[in-house]
Amino acid sequence: MLAITVPDSIIHILDIVPGETGEDKLLNLLAENITAKLKECDARIVEFETKYGMSFAEFEQAWKEELLGDPFSYSLEKDYMEWEGFYLEKKKWLSLLKELRGSSKAKR
């Protein structure tokens, strides 16, 4: 188990964080942070879905079949890599949130 020391000068800030115990507050802070990261990923994914009018899976298939033009053109390849990155990052954050929620339920 990890012990965390919070300086007395800022401990009052934890009063605004939901939770009964310090552990509850930490879990809530982690969940809020992960949720914010998920929202950032979703916002960027929506930008690409709007730009191309399709999901990443559809885009990836069209990209592989060269239906969108030269898949190695700078702009198309850049969009593919960024979109894939946000898609994978979202999966990572969802997995971490699920793990966090599973561990917090196990402790109750």
C-alpha cells in the first residue's frame, strides 16, 4: 500500500473533493481525471468522424483499400495515425476506469 502525505497548507482543498475518507477522495480524483481524458479523446475522435463522415473502423478499412486516395499522403497518413492514437488512448482510459471502479467496489 502506498502512503501519501498531503501538506497541512493544502489539505483543506480536499474538502471540495467528494468522498468520506482520504481513499475515497483519491479514487474520486482519479476517476474524474480519467473521465476528463476520455472526454478529450472523444472530442478529437468526433472531429475525425465529422471530417470523414465515418467511424475509425470504416476509415481504417477505406484507408487500407486506398478508397480515400494515396494512404501515404502526408495529410491522410497523419489523420490515420492521430485518429488511431486517440482510439487506442480511449480504450486505455476506459480500461483504467473499469479497473479503478472494480477495485473501489471490492473495497466496500
